[in-house]
Amino acid sequence: MIEKLQVLKENFSKVLLLLLSLALLGGIIVMAAGSDDSAIEESPPSKPWEPNAKQRTYALLTGIPQHGPVLGSRKAPVTLQFFGDLQCKESRQVVLGALPFLIRHWVRSGKLQIRFRSTETDTRGAGGWSEFREQQSAAMAAGKQDKLWNFIDVFYREQGPEFTGYVDEAFLNRIAADAGLDLRQWSQDWVPLREAAIDLIQADEDLAADFALGVTPSFLIGRTGGPARPLHHFSVGEPKVFDEAIEELL
């Protein structure tokens, strides 16, 4: 009888130990799950790439003449043609990297003008042609108020993740507002440009193809009104290659 009681006692101890182990394991799992949920809930919301984008754009461009897609004086002796897709990450890097120096140093002094040209690259992997046409024509509509460069500068500063198709009418309206546009006039100008942009974009892409410029950003440079040549081996962040090409043409 005593032996049976000892066996029962031992079995009870084993069962109790097993139950305690299971309870402890369950508690660990619950804590881990709670920790994951907390991490998700506390993750910061997505933000624009650059805070105060519109103020920075205004500071960079205010006082510089614009004529449609061209930034700078019509009499500037050198023209730099910038082929870009508004959703291209590398185009954003050059717009926020090398170009501000060129704008402050060469464009403000009246020696350089920069023309923006549309070339579809990264947007092809997002919303495709329809999204590309919407964003580029929206920029062209800003050009009717001589603020195309304000629009594209703010767009690049607030650019979303690549290949996500984030560009919709609400996003473009926010960019237009931050670019300082008369929104009613911009909306009216945008309507016909949705169709007109097809030919304008095609002309830009044909020009890019003529010079075998298959990526964005790409650049042509030359004397204003004269022949242009591709600008190779430039850095998106450093203006040195641009400077040397401009000085050579001057």
C-alpha cells in the first residue's frame, strides 16, 4: 500500500510539473505576442522624405525666373537638360544633391538655365503609363503658372517609396498646394494637359532615345540654342562634373 502511495505521489508530482511548465510556456508566448503588437502599434507613421519641403523649395527657387519647363534666364548662355521621372529615387538624389548648388551658383547668376524633360523609368514599375502621365502632366500644369520647378522640387522632397503606386489625385493636390500654386487655376490647366502631355512626353522620350539616354536621371548640356551632348560620369550628390562642363562651355 505504501509503495502504491509513493507511485501515485511521484506521478502526481510529474503531472504537476508538466502543468506548471505548460503554464509558463503559455505565459511566455502571450508576452511575446503582446510585445510584437506593441511594437507594431508604436511604430512611427510614415513621413515625407524631407520635413519643411515647401519652405526649402521656396528658399531655393524664389526670385529665379521660370518659363514652363525652364528654370533660369532665357538669355543664359548654357542649357542643361534634365531627363527625370518624378518617382525615380536617383533623380530625387540629384535634385536634392548636385542641382541646388548649380541653381544657387550658375542659374541665379544668369549663366545657366535648366530644362526639365519627362522620361518614364521607375513609374513603369508602379502605376505604369497612366500614373506617369498624371504626375508629369500635373507638373506641366504647374508650369502654366511658371512654377513647374516648384512642383517637381516639392514632389522629389516628398517622394514616396518606389514601385508602390502612391501617386493619386490627393497626393498631387497636396504637392500643388505645397508648391504655392493657385489650385483652381492649376486644376483648370491640368485638364487639357492630360491629353497634350502625351505628345510632349513622347518628344522628350524621343530626344532621350536619340542620345541613348536609357535611365534617369540623365543630362544633355550645350550652348543655348546650339548642339547638346550627353553629360556622363556625373555624381548625384556632387556638382564637380557639372561645373567643369559649364565652365568649358563658357
